[in-house]
Amino acid sequence: MIDSSQIEKMSVTERLQAMDQLWDSLTRDSDEIPSPDWHHDVLADRKARAQRGEAKFLTLDQLRSRLRISEP
């Protein structure tokens, strides 16, 4: 296991690469990672709102624009 002091010595690029490798590893074992109950609740609520016509959807361009506006 990597000690936190070793992580601190890594460059930002190295830490990002390590995170990417960890994420890839986790996604390969995703069946072993339980989804919390609240995930199901949130998804069920969103689905119900969409079925009632109460959900608001953005196009990808709208989302990009919104994210650019909120950047510092």
C-alpha cells in the first residue's frame, strides 16, 4: 500500500495518473462495490419526476455554457 507521504511527493501529473489507474481498477470490479440505498432513492425520484413531466433537461451545449459561467 502507498503511504500518504509518498503520495505527497508525487507530482500532480503522477497523482492524476494514479487516480486514473485506481478508477480503472475499481470499474473492473464494479460488481463487488455495493451501491448505497440512497442512490436508488435518488434515481427513483428522478425517474418519477421525468415521468410526471417535472424534470428539466439540458442539452450538452447548455450544460457546457452553464459550467463556463460558474467557473471562477
